[in-house]
Amino acid sequence: MKIFQFACAAIDITPSVGIHMGGYWGRRSGATHIHDRLMAKALVCELGEERVVILTVDLVALGADAVRAIRMTVTRDTGIAGAAIMICASHTHAGPLTIPYRGMGEIDKSYLTRVEAALVELVVTATAKMRPGRLGYARRDVQIGFNRRARRREAAGPVISHAHVLRFESDEGAGATLFQHACHPVVLGGDNHQISGDFVGAAVRCVEQMTGEPALFVNGACGDINPSTTGGSFEEVEVLGSKLGQAVLEGVADADILATPVLSYVQERVDLPLIDPPTRLRAEAEKVVLQLKAKLVHEGNIWARRVPEARLEWAEAMLALARSGNGRGRSQVFEIQGIGLGEMVLLGLEGEIFARYQLDLEAEWGSVIACGFANGCIGYVPTADEYPLGGYEVDDAYKVYPNVQMIGPASEELIRNRTGALIARLRAGVH
């Protein structure tokens, strides 16, 4: 008889003061203080010869290249398949810059290398201390956010009003808790220059203090969900984090034990269509406007210049595509990954996914936990009905990302079809 086993490991990945921060345009400096520590954690599960890994990091995001490198090294050192390794960022906007957002500064490559090595070390450490256990699950009502695009629609807009709680228990040592909730970690605003996990860090600390065991957070489909307080204080971070943490603790207390007859994993990459560039004339006009704005702050300090220069950089790249004619019919690679713990599926999606995706997946498939910012981040992933409404997530945010073009509304159907097929494969136990 195959025995379900698991192990958890954690490591501090707090950067040094001075590092450039990710998540907001317009900061005045790098990090000035460390308010709370940033952590990376690994949860490894085993059943017979199958092993799967969930890695979590208190970072705004990791790029697909970094994820690929981590997976390759873990496979080399442990034999665990790359497709069985999911890497989820919390998306805290109070952490270091770890993907090349335009206009936010420079990535500290030595820090990023340190994070990559730490994640590999975590998996190696965890695999050396596996112990028999069982898996429980609970879903608890809790809402700390709202749909930030509500003003663009007649209705309030979809919102996530629950948390998923996976409880790993063992008779031979400490257990672990993995929980998911969908909300942007932006209680702290762009004027904050202190390193922090935002409400995520506070929620994790709340759970760990009460259980005496490690807790891991994965964000959900929070692309259009903000916390009830933004631009707030560290006191407000603790209030919202504690609210989420208390709901998770309720789930820990009465989680239902699940059967885990199989561990399974599936990884797919989908080519999402990009919106074609504008006409050459329109692209040239936009470049001229942004060029003038950049000149107006030319004499300012380097931090004041970053945003207009970043916008100009994007406009120049878009104009080049418009002139060349090569920007039409292009696509963006998007990873979808599933890890099956029996009937429970953790679904990794590479971006800032809109809440409607998660709600519809749960309604159709039941025991599915959507994991946003998983294995990279291509930017915002709206549902098709959001494009006519416009707004930051549709019209502007992609200019921050390394991409030049935004994914198009036809992406929704591709994502829904492929996620459905992937979940069906997992439920059938097929890699």
C-alpha cells in the first residue's frame, strides 16, 4: 500500500536595504528599512514514486526564465520532474524588484541568484525529511477585498469571499497549512519604502503563531481585486492579515480528511493572441507626446525620470512594431500547470488573473484551487467582457511589463478550454 508523505521547509529571503522595489511606479528611492522578513517555503508531497512540490515566495513575481532555471536544478538534484514543481509568488508590492518591470529600477541579479539557490535548497531539505501524513481541506468565508473595477460596470463586479485551506497533518512531527485567498497585497501604497509581505505576511504569521507550524500562502485570481484598505499603514496590514488568518485557523480546526489515492501533475503552454499594434500614425503621435513628457522632467533626479522614460521606452518599441508590420498576429506563451492531490487540484496560472476565472472554475469543477502568479507572470489576464470597459488593467498595465502588446479578448476561450482539459486529465491520473 502506498503511503502519503509530506515535508515542509522554510528560508529567509529578505533583501538588503537599498534594493529597488517592485510593484509601483514613482517610488522616490530603494528600500529604506526592513519592516518584516520575507520568506520562501517548500511543501513536498510523495505517494509511492510520485512527488510534487509547491514553492511559495514573498515576492511580487518571478519571471519564467528564473522558474525554468529553478526547475532544472531541482530536477537535477532530486529527480523531481519540472512539470511537478509549482512556484507561486505572493505578489507583495512591498518587496524587491524581481522581474523587469519598466520604470521601477534595476533588478539586483545577485539577490535573484540567491533566491533561486534558496528555492532549490528548500526542496532538497524537505525531501530529506519526508514523513507519513494525511491531507485535510476546508473552505471558509472571508473577504478582505473588493472589485476595484466596479466603477466601470453597473454591478459591483465579481469578488472572492472565501479562503481555501489545505491542512497537512502527521503523527510523527509538525504539520503544515497551505491556504489561498484572492486579493492584491497592496495595503501599503507606493509611498512605502519598507520591505514587507503586506497582509500576506501578517496572515501567515497569525496562522504560524497559533499552530506552531509552517504556513504557506498562494494568491488566487486577484487581478481585479484590491484590499478594502489601500495606501494604508502597517496597523491596517495587521488588521486585514489577522482577519484572513483567523478564518484560515477556523479551517485548520475542522478540515475534512481527504483521500489521496494518486498524486498527479500536468503542465501545458498556450499561445495567447496579442492585440495588433495601432496604426503607424497613431503610434508616432503617442511617442511624440511621451517624448515631450520625458523632456519636462529631464533635469529631475533619476527616480523622477523613471516613469516618463519607461513610458517612452514602451512607445518606441510599439512604434517599431507598427513600422515593421511584424506586430500583427503575434502571441504570448502562457503556462497552465495542474498538481493533483487526489481530487483536489492546484491550478497554476501565469499572471494576474481576473476573479471571474476562479469563480467559474470552482463552480464547474469543484475542488480546484486557482494559484495566480504561478511559474511566471505575463501581466493581467482579463475576461473578454472586460476589454470594452477599458481601464488600467486593460489599457495601461501591460506597458509596465516587458511585453510590448497586450493579450487579446480571444485569450479567455483558449484559457478556459485548456484548463478544463487539463483538470480532466489530472482527475484521470494522466501526466
